[in-house]
Amino acid sequence: MAVNLCGRDLESPDLVEQVARILKLTGFPAGQLELELTEGVAINESSGAQATLEALRSLGVHLAIDDFGTGYSALSRLRDLPFDRLKVDKAFVDDIDLGGASSMLVDTILEMAHVLGLEVVAEGVETDTQAHYLRERGCDFAQGFLFNRPMGEAEMAMLLNRQRLEVLALSA
């Protein structure tokens, strides 16, 4: 499950404790939680925020840079932050089946992320052609309407409850 955070969330002094408390209360596996920050927030935050990110990661949650390619990146900063994944913005994915600059940018982002040891998620995948292109180039994950539509709160709660029951049944 991916949850978006904003800069204000990251500045909250009790963010790590809140996440730990929610994980414990719900029994949700930390390794299945991904906290996402937009590129601008991730790159421009303070060293205090870096300590928060490292503490969150130590809980076992995954950290992702969302909408990569649409903001300002200091690549040296990107290299030093404790992120697990980089999410390529839909704006680049939309045009990859046309070839040209978007395709080359996606290829470059994939290569750069993998060199940095990051998994890559392509956002906004809507066609089989896009999915095939990304798969052929080693993109680790994809999300978009091709796979599923966004879910409302009630639908998501039912899905999580169903999965929780399945996990409990397997561990019994």
C-alpha cells in the first residue's frame, strides 16, 4: 500500500512514532507499506528530514520518490537519501510508445535509478504497448489503469480485511 506524504508530514516530530503505532495497531506488515514523497519534497528537505526518513526505513517501510522527472533534482542529494524506489511520472510514460525524447528519458531514468540501487515504478501505465516497453527495459514495477482503477476508502478497507484474513489463515 502506498501513502503520499507532504513536506509538512515529514516535519512532524512524531511521524515515526505515528507510523509505528498504526502498524502495530492494525497488524499491517511494514514491508508492504510504501511512503511516497514528491521529488521536490524529497530532494529539498533538511538533514532533520533525512533522519526521519532513515528512522521510517528502519521500521521496515519502503520509501519512494514520487513523480520523478517533474521537479528539480539535485542528483547528489538523491544519491544520499535512504529511498528504495523511484516512481517515473506519468507524463513520461504517456509518450513512450511514440518513441522520441520521452522514451529516451525513461530509458535514462531507469538506468540511473538502477545504478543508484533503486527499484523503478512507472506511473500511469494504460496500454499493453507501454507495459511491454517498460518490461523490456527492466522497469521493476508499473501501476496504472491497465492494472486497476483507483479504489475508494470502503473498497480499500474490504480488500485489506480480506488480505488480513488470508494472512491469518496461512499462519494458523
